[in-house]
Amino acid sequence: MSEDPDLPRVPTSEVATKKRHRISAVWIVPILAALVGIGIAVQQQVNEGPTIRIHFRSAEGVEAGKTSVKYKDIEIGKVEAVNLSEDFSHIVVTAKIEKSAEKLIVEGARFWVVKPRVTLSGVSGIGTLLSGNYIRFEPGASGRPGRVFTGLESPPPVTGDVPGRVFLLRADTLGSLGAGSPVYYRRLNVGQVISYALADDGKSVIVRIFLNAPFDRYVTPNTRFWEASGVDVAAGADGFTLRSESLLALLVGGIAFETPPAEGGDNTAVADNAVFPLSADRVTALSPREVSADRYTLYFSDSLRGLSVGAPVNFLGLPVGEVTDIYLEYIPGTQTLRTRVETAIYLYRFFTHLQRPETVSARNVPLKTRQQLMERQVADKGLRAQLRSGSLVSGQLYVALDFFPNAPKAEIDWTRKPPRFPTVPAELTELQAMAKRLLAKLDKVPVEEIGNETRQAIADLDRTLRRLEGQTLPEAEKTFAALDRTMGRVDAEIVPEAKKTLEELRKAAASAERALANADRQLLGKDAPARQELSNALRETARAARSIRLLADYLEKNPSALIRGKSQEKP
């Protein structure tokens, strides 16, 4: 049937049939495998630890797949790759860390290679000779995770798991100290030097030390530190003594500390990173630290060669201060220069020696009281300052405060700032002055006239001796010869006769003694034998007495007979 062109066109519709798509059973297995793989990957990603990169300058003994990362000697990771950096300046070590140690991998963590090391401070890493090198790990203090680190080229002196505290020491120079140098307390090794660095002002060195517990509690605000890197030589009444902490301190340097009895100081514990001064030796460290001091100016006419800043000021041999400055001073109006020495007299040291124990503390002595005390010492007792030699070997000088009762009168000039303290010349200078005065007197002696007179006196004495030798000596010899002959005659004539007379006298005395003894036993009649014997004895005694009288008369008239003998009468 044909369509009528005049009629409107009616749209026709068609029935569309819906197509159905079905999944083949063949795809079920791959889909399940993919799901399982994705689950395994997600599970592995969740359970896998972080991957970190450690930059080392060198990685000696580090191998991929073999070298372990250890913490407290427990393996927590493994090195996966060892590569050069892009600029070839260092080594990049890639390591896989276990999930259990992920929280330890934070910023500030430290890594270093443990291997056998032999240093002056000790031997470490011996166990790696059998097990091989490994990377040791120490966690940081930050709470932020970290994945890139810079490894240490050498092990840190102290690890975080060692109990103790860190302190800072300020020194003028580093000396022989270094990382690992020991720290001693009563000659026990109780710590070591961690690091050192130049101070921000560039005028000192800051040394960080670590003290092991429980020795760190002995550090108080009054603790003194000093370098124990050498040998202290001291000379005393018993001879020379040597002091050293240990052989290790001699080789690698060391530090010692001690807490002296508190002089009003605080002996409580100090906080970490407290700063202490580091002295050069034990004597300097343990010397009293004084803040309050009276300052004086000294003018010496002697040479100051050998006197230096820091030289002691002694009072009667006790250290009471030190020299603080030495320089030349211009004298206005005279166009001349003179030497000026400024000193500090510490109140505690000086007034402790002068004040009575029951008085107030030397630190609290009023200024007026101190001035009056010093004025009395200077005016009444002759207290003066003098340069003296501290060592004949080194020629070092020191200032001595001593009493000179015969010194000229002087006073302390309180109008100057600092006050001017009176001085006396040094002992050597005084000896030189005495020698000069003696030489001046010797110059005035007429040596030439004395020499001429001496020569004349010697010539006169020589002539006298010659005259004695030519005239007097022969006469003396003759006189001695005559005296010898006279003594010979005396021995030959006078002495025997005197002996004979004395013998007769002894016999007469004996007879008289016998006669008196017989008179006691016999009657003394007129014709009695005893009477006759007594008469005879008396006659003998009379004759002996007469002989003695004649001898005495003869000697009285001729006294020279004792020398010449009895003269012989001519026939």
C-alpha cells in the first residue's frame, strides 16, 4: 500500500531486544590470585620496616646483604645496597630496618661502623675479627621520624645507654687533651673527654667531659678541675717528689678533679652541662679563690726582670695575694719613668692570719678597720714590701711583705688609687749598695803611702835581723855556753854536798826518834844509858844544826855559789 502524500506522516516504532553479557569461569582464578597478591602486598607493606640511607665518608668492611645494623648487640636491620653518591664524594648505604625498631629511627640517631680499632685510649671492636664489621645504631632524642642520616667516622666516646652526666670545662688552651682522654677522681678513671671546640668569643676552649655514675654526684659548685697530663715535680724538706695520675694520662692527656673543703661555698649538686674553669695544675686549681681584695701600688727602684703578672705576694712566707699588673709610669714634671707594680691582697687570706679567731669573718672586716690595721703594721712594726728571688735556677721574683724594724719611717698613701704601699730595696740591691760604699771607702785609703811605709818598715826589720845575726847571736851563744857550764858545776859540786847534808839530817832525826822511843821504856837517871844516848843524839843534832847554819851563812854571803860552786882557797 502506497502512502498518501497528503496525509501526515506517523512515526513507526521498533522493538529493541536487550543483550546479556556473562563472565566466563576462566577469569575467576586470575581475579582471586590478584586479590590475594594485593592483600599480601598490603600486609607486607604494613609489616615492613622503614628503609634508611646512611652517608659515610668511607664504608670499609660494609657489604650489601651481609652487614647487619645492630642496637645493643641485637640485629635490627640489614644493609641492602652500598653505592657511591651522585657527586662521588661519599658512600650511600641503604639499609632495611625491622618494623619493631621503626620508632627508634628518629632524627638525631647516630650510626657508625664497628671494626677493630687500636688507639692510645684503648682497644675496641675485637669481636669483629670473627663476626665481621657491623653498623651500630644509637637512637636520637627527637620524636620526628628520620630516613636520611650522616654516619660517624669513629665511635662516640660515650653512648646514650651509659649512666652519667656531661659537664663543660673552659680552658685557655687545649693542651694535650683529646677525645677519649681520661678523667680521674682520686686517681680512679671515672670518665672521659667527649669533645672540644673553640668558644664563640675565640678566647678559650670548651671541653665536654662525661662522668660515669655514681661519680658524677661528687661534682659540686666548689669542685676544681685541672689538667693531669704531665708530671708534677715538687722539692721539699724530704727531697724531690714526682706526681702523676697514670701512664695513660702522660700519653694521651687527662683531667682530674677534687672538691676541697667548702670555704662558705655551696656543696650541692649541679645541673648537667655546668661550666667549670680548667686550671693548668693541681696547685693552681686548689688555691683559694678570692673575689674581695685590697689593691696596692708598689714602686721599686730595683730591676723587675723575673717578676711577672701572677707572681705571689707572701706575708711572712704565707701566700696572701698576687701581682696583677706591671708597667712603666711617667712622672709628670720630671720627664722620667719609673716601674709600677700593682698587687691584690686577698682579704680572707691576709686578715685570717692577722685577726684573732673570735673576731668577725675576714670577708666582713670594714674598710676602715683594715686600713687602721695596715697602718699600725707599717708605722709601728716596719711592714714593707720587698722583691725577693723565688728560684735561683729560673730567676723568678716574688713580692714579700715582711717586717723591717730599722727601715726609715713611712706611711701608706691612701690618697692614691690604688694606695701606695712603702717598699725597701731588695737584698741583692742592698748588698750591691754596701759593696759600693766599701769600695768608695777603699778608694780614699792612701794605699801608696801605706805601701811605701810598709816597704821601709820591712827594710828596717831586715837590717835589724842582719845586725842580730852578726853581733847579738854570737854573744847569746857564749852566754848560753857559760850557763851550761855553770849548771854542770852545780850538778857536780853543790848538789852532792846538799844531798850529803840532807842525808845527815835524816840520820839525826832517826836517832832522835829512837832516843825518844827508848826514853819511854827506861828511867832517865843521871848515869843511865838512855840519858847518855839522848845526850849523844842531842850532840849529833846540834852538830847537824850547826852544819846547816854554817851552810846557810855561807850561801847568804856567797849566793853565786849555787851557780859557780864553792870557791877553792889558794894555798
